[in-house]
Amino acid sequence: MEYESGDTSQHDAEVDGAEWFTLDEALSKLSFKGDRRILEAAKAKLAAV
């Protein structure tokens, strides 16, 4: 993925910021179990490629 455009200051009230993380860093930062399950599934699929 590459940045195309936009400004993180013009975002939805639910978003505090936007950052890039490795998959493992992202997994450690996620608050919700469902979000972790989705990212774990994506990680498994990427590992299989």
C-alpha cells in the first residue's frame, strides 16, 4: 500500500490517528478480539503465499 492523499486531521471522530505497523506490532496494539482474529487470519494467509 502507498499513501495517495488525504489528511489525518480530517477524519471520523472514532479515529485518533493513522500509523503503519508490522503485523505483529499491530496485533499487540489491537483492542478488540474480532479485529485480532481478522488480522491473525490475514497473517496466516500471507504466510501461506
